[in-house]
Amino acid sequence: MAMRSAVAVTIRILRQFKHDPRTLFMMLVAPILALFILNTIFGAPDYEPLILTGDVPGDFVTALEDAGAKTESAGQDNAVRRLEDAEADGFVTLEDDTVRVWVEGSDVSKTGAVVRAVTQAQMKTLVSLELDLKPVTLPGGMVIDPSEFLSLPDFEPPAAPEVTYVHGSEDMQIFDYYGPVFIGVFIFFFVFITSGISFVRERTGGTLERLLASPIRRWELVLGYVQGFGLFTLLQSTIVVAAAIYWVKFPNLGSFWLVLVIALSMALVSLLLGVLVSEFANTELQVMQLLQIVVIPQILLSGMLDLSQTPAWMQFLSRIFPVTYGADAMRAVMLRGEGLSGVSADLAVLWAFIAVLFVANVAALRKYRRI
């Protein structure tokens, strides 16, 4: 008898899935989509740092390229400006037989790639010059560079290059680069959940129906929700940003208040997106299911992971998501000390998303009331 009851419950659950294709779709597609994105990102080629070259020999430039770097010739003033704008990863020049390197500095992994490439180029160039070793071409076209295989017991390696940081410092840890993104992503994630579930409860509890039965207009209703939830998101954003900077000790070279403005802008985007998604969900579970399609891909493509070597279509896709602009602005302020003018374009995009989502929420309420 007990077994029969268990079978009956099993059949009922399977019938629920049959009549709820959305749940079945989310269970199958969402994890596959996430795995596909991660595989594309981690399967991309190794990062090739862009190193600007000043007064250095041509052999040294060739050695940099052999070490996996991309090179461009530039004067020192132009190179430093490009490093300040994060348009390049490093700049190398030769002064009084000393190799000097300027690095952008905000990303520890890219800084390491620049220093490794320069060090390898130093080693290869010095060995080739001192021993006058020439590459040998074998029959069949294979080229062998003896300097790569010869062991020299008395060889003294070149002095380490002098490194100057345009942003950051040698004490920066790799997690410091991801900290600003985590702040924005966590705020975006939790505001979406809170707003989406809360709005579903408003509908299922009959509150939304009673409000729409009153003379209130749809845009006034959406504005009221934004203002109400917005006060809580302001409090949440303030606490999270303050804790990240003053307790967790994420580096912040810019204004605390500008970081807070960016975080609040991301929270408002997430708030309106959560409300919009919840208008197409019937239960709290469906909100969580939609989160897997609406939010998780945005987080993976936000810049939390390096996308510079991924296919062009993936880089384009990342630019149509609001989280990317929030993450870029966070890094610009906290790691490079940018002011309002430096992140105005990113903030403009975030507020454009806010305006579009506000209008979309007003339009979505038409299915509940026409005026």
C-alpha cells in the first residue's frame, strides 16, 4: 500500500513537469548554456599582452613577439597616456643599458604577462648577442634557435627590468582586480531575486489587483514600486560598498560616493529587470528559473572572466548587458581612480537601461489593466 502511494506521488510530479514545459526547459537549457559559455571562455587562447615599445632594438621587439606579446611602437608620453586609459598593458624602453617597463597595473595577471614577456625577451636577446648564435634552418624548413637549448654554466642572467606602475602597485593581489566586479554582481544578483519574488507575492496575494482597481495609473504604480524598493536597495548598496572598501579592504583609488552611485544604478537596473521578469512568472520558483537565463549569462559575460581572447560574437554579446557597463565603471573608479567624466558613458548606458525597463514594466502591466 505504501509503495502504491509513493508511485502515485511520483506520477503526479511527472505530470506536473509535463504541464509545465517552462520548468523542464530551464532545467535542461540553463545549465547547458552556462557550461557552453564557460567552455568558450576557458577554451580561448592565452592572453597576449599589448606592449608598446620605445627606444629598443628590433631584435628585442621580435623577442617580445616570440614570447607571446603583441607590440606597437610609441613615444613615452603617448604610451603613458594609453596606459592611463587602459588601452595597453605595458610600455618598454631601454635607458642606459637598463630595461624599463611601465605597466597599466590594475590587473595582476596582465602585469605578470608583461613582465614575463620582457624578461624572456631580455634573456633571449642577451644570449644571442653575447654568443652570436644564429638560427639554423634544417632541410624541410624547420628552424632551430640554439640559444633556446644551450646551457651556459657561467652565464649571468640580465638584471630584472625596472617596473613602474601607472595604476595599482606591486602589492596588489589578483582578487583586488575582481573585487569591484563582485560588488556590482552581488548587488545585481540579490536585488533581482528580492524584487522579482516580492512582486510575485504582490500579485498572488491580490495586492496588485486591488491597486489596479484604484484610480492609480500604471506608470505611477511602477514608480511607486521603484521608490519603495529603491530605498531598500540604497541601504543595501551603501552597506555592501562600505563593507567591501572599509572592512574587506578592496582597493579604492576613486570617490566612495561615485562607487555608491554606480552600485545604486546597477541595483535600479536589477530592480526593474526583476519586476519585469516577475510579471511573466506565476510562482516564486519560476522567478528563480528565469534568473538562470536572465542573470547568470550576464554575470559570466560581465568581465569577471577575461573575454579578450574569446570569439567576437561573445564580446559583442557582453556589451548588450547592463552588468558589463557597471563592472567597467566600478573598475575604472576603484582601480584607476577615474572621476565622473571617466565613467559618464557607462553611467549613461545604465540609466538608459533603467528608462527602457521602466517603460517596459508600464507596458507589461497592460495585461492587468488597459489604462
